[in-house]
Amino acid sequence: MWIRKMADAGFSLHAMRSAFDGSQDIEETLGRLADTLAAEEADIKRQRAAVQRLKAVGSPLGLLSPLVTDRLSHLPTGALRSSDLDALLVTERIFGPLGAAVQASRFIALATHPDLRAEADRLDAADAGLDDSVDPPRPPCR
């Protein structure tokens, strides 16, 4: 029953063995356990906040920071492509919310101006069609 109760409290098997054979101070073990539980509690709170934000926003835009979501909130549903959202998520991860908010301006312009979107799509298709394996000719050496 001691082992079961200690496991329910979060003790590792190593900590239980140390507690029973007296090789480790129980206060030190309890302090480390309390620190571990506090860190896990903070992680759970952060995860719950993320879920609540997703529910509140009601779309994958809830994955982005409030700054970026607010910039995009006036766009109609479906105006932002999944590739745009992917780009914003990566940008936010690397450059933070401010960098993604700046990039969001481009996606807002593309979403609200169909001619710009069509031209951007045309340029993206042309870029994808380029053969990157061909070296350009080099000018002759003198």
C-alpha cells in the first residue's frame, strides 16, 4: 500500500526506493516532486488556455497570437488560405507575434484584392515551373 500511495502522489520508483532505504533526504525528494508537479500544472494551464482560445475564436486562427488574430479578424471566413495560415504560424514561431502581424498585412491585401491574389498565384506558378537544376551560362573570362 505504501508503494501504491507514493505512486499516486507522483513518486518515481527510484524516489520510492531512496525514501525506503534512507539514502536520500525525504524533504529533498518532496521538494523536487513539488517542483515537478508545479511545472506540470503550469503546462496544463497553458494547454487549457490554448484550447479555450481556439474555442473562442472558432477557427484555426485561434492558434495564432491575439495580435495576429485581431489583424485578421475582419476577413471573411475562408479568405485566408491554409498555406497562408501555415506561413503565419511559422513566422510567428520564428519572429514572434509582431513579425507575423507584419506578414499578415500581405495576406490581408491578397484576400481583399482578387486581382492581386491572381497575380501572386501566377507568379508562384511561374516560380515553381523554373528549373533550378540548370546553371546559367557564365560570361567568358578575359
